[in-house]
Amino acid sequence: MTSRLNPYLNFTGDARSAMEFYQSVFGGELTVNTFGQFGDQNAAIADQVMHASLVTDNGFTLMASDTPPGMTHEPGNTITVSVSGDDADTLRGYWNKLADGATVNVALDKQMWGDEFGQLVDRYGVPWMVDITQPA
């Protein structure tokens, strides 16, 4: 069995919406389980996401949950999700979809190292980098 590194994102009540958005960007199969499905009787969080997983045809896996009461949620700038490769059309498509409602910090454009690169913070506050490498 191989090992995998999967980004796991935390939200405060909008994990389902965020994951549905990411599914619209990357495609794939989205599985969402709520706290209520696993027996949590707290009506305030019963419909919130305990665990969501998006697995795409390109081999990406993105996971998320809503932060339940009693746990802290302190978003910051300590992680950025990076998508890279040489399939320029696919990566530009991801960029265009992620950019909808986002704050673009670096426009997707040719950079001094030769790649096309862009950086944004999406509508859910998640930072993303897209790097389109040049074919060898």
C-alpha cells in the first residue's frame, strides 16, 4: 500500500459549500458525512460536516470538516494548497474556477523562472497556488 499526503481543510459551518465548490472546480466524487449521521444529538451541528472527501480522476484527494463547538478555528497563512503540472489547459481551467469570488494576489502569468504561476485566496479563505510547468 502506498502513502498519500492529503490537504485537510477546516471550516466554520460552510465545509459542505466549500467542498461542493471544489468539486465544481476539479470534478470527482464527493462524500460528505455530517455529525448527525454519526449520532451527534446537538441540533446546532447535526447538519454540519464531520468529514468530507473529494477524490478526483486526476488523483487529487481533498478533505474537510466543520469545526465543532469547543474546538478552536484559527485560520491563518500557514498553509497553501498547490496544484501544479504541465497540463496547461486543465490547470488554467482550475485557476479560472478558483478565481471566481477570490482575491488574486499574483495573476496567473509567465514568471521569471519560466513557468506560468498564480496565487489567490478563494471565496472560502483558502490560499491556492497554481504552477504550470514548461514541457522539457
